[in-house]
Amino acid sequence: MKRLAWLANPLFAPALAPVLAPHGWSVVHAHVPAHRFFSWDSLVSAFGFAPDALVYGDMSVPPMLLGLERFPCPTVFACVDSHIHAWYPLYARAFDLCLVGLRDHLPDFVGPGGDAARLLWSPPFAAAADRPGPEGPNAPKRHDMVFVGKDDPALTPVRSALLARLRARFPGFISLTGPYRQAFHEARLVLNIAEHRDLNYRVFEALGCGACLVTPRIGHGQDALFRDAEDLFLYDQDDFEGLCRLVEALLADPARRRRVAASGLARVDAGHRATHRAQTFADWFLAQPLEDMVRTRLAAAATLHARVLRPLYLHWAEAAPELAGRLLAAAKDAPGY
């Protein structure tokens, strides 16, 4: 049986194993510290075997795979945070394949050779545990509206400003950090805010929990996945009064909230859980000319190092001095890094 090594953020890796098993693949996931680097040899050591394919799950850290251009197996970048890392499209060129979570960013990832076939739109999803509570839609509601997520004026200024205005306007609105499922079960409405206008996981988590979701109107394929006023409710993030009018109308109409929440849950159950993303990935991955891709990359390894990876190593050596030693060695293409 072939072995697919999934490194770092697991994303839908647990759901992938049973999908790939009938095709002769096993899936092994390894968590790693945020600032650990891996050469091919150290990767083999960490997993205990030489992978037949490697997936790197986005951790929003500097490039950790040193010598990536020469890895002898197919490589996949499962990219999530392209909305906050402008260097990701360049980094992705060093991999054979790339998943992109935000659909509108796909054109940025198409390399000079116009290789769009090596890209797959793989949106966020609801986890298996994102389910309605045991009491279902009839669970007692403790809060009119809930937001769960980071509220830091320095890191999320747009979000923090909006949350402050909403707390002043709606006494029954609360914002929390930490575990979200119980809060979603106990809220009449769940609010989402997209600081960077990204299609984030909160959309899928809230709908998967059976909540009535109020979320910004953005791109990235949102309208292809969900229907406004049928599966969720959309608002203009720059129109505070419009958002307030929507919230007021929904708080006064529990039947409408329940109907739309049920539709949103059904939409997630039908196509937006980890199992769905795993199946889509498996179908796409297994259809790729993997051996040809690896041969092509290995033949271009020197160019990939010079034009793609070396500039990134040098950038991060300056941006993160504590990591400079390993990154500078990688930039010089030093033996044994």
C-alpha cells in the first residue's frame, strides 16, 4: 500500500484515509512545532517511512520544507490563508499540486506555464463535530446574537470596531473567544465578520451547528455554495445600519430563523463537511499524472530554487532572525540542510 504523509494542519486528513484506502493508499498525519524545518531525510525520520506523496497543511508559518524542489514524491500544498500571506502563490509553484481555499485567489496561483490543472478550489468545511445540540432547533436560546472569535483592536481592527458598535446597539449581543459550539446552539443568531473579506471557517461551523447565520457578502464562491435568505443571511460589512435592520427583523421572526437555519444545515450536510472535501481531493489527486509531475519538477529543481524558494528563504531570514541560520543555508543550496 502507498503511504500519503500529511504534515502540519490536518484539515480533512482524518476523513481522507477511508476514501483513499480502496485505491491502495494509507494516510498518516503528523503534527509539528510551528518553527521546525524538514529536509527530505528529517521528514522520513519524522514519519518513519519514505512517503509516496506529501501534503503540507497550511500553518501560516515560514517555509518549513527545505529542499522541497528535490523531494522525490508528489507534493501538495493545502493552502488556507492566502488572504493574509501574499507570498503563498509564489511558494505554491514549488509544489506539484495545490489546494486553494479562496476561489477568487485561484488566478494568482496559476504559474507562468498556465498550469491551472494543478490547482483545486477546496473551500472551508464543517467538522464532523459541528452538529446541532441534543435539543436541536428547540434548544433554549440564551443570547440574541453571538460572535465567537478573536477581538483584538491591534490585530482585528475592523472586527473589533464593529463588535463594539453592536454591543452598544444590542444588549442581547455577546462576543466570545474559545469553543464555539455551545454558544452557537444557544444563540438566536450567529454573527460572522470577515476581517479580510475571506470565506472563513465560521460560515461552515455555524451552519453545521444548525445556527441561523448572519455573514458578510463577499466573493470566493460564497454565492455558489449558499443562497442568501434561504441558507443564511448576507449583509454589507460597510453598512452598519443595514446590518442592524436585518438583525432586528430576524430577532422578531423566529419562524424565519428556524427555516433558514434548517436549510443551511441541510446544505452543509449535503456538500460541505470534511468527508466531501476529502472525496473531492481524492478524485482529483488520483487523476493526476503524478510521476510525470515529479519528473518535471526534478528537472526544473535548480530553477525552482533560484526563482521561487531562494527569494522566500532570504525574505524570511530577514523577517524572522531567529530562523535565519537554517533559511540562509537553504538559500545557498548548502549540502545537508
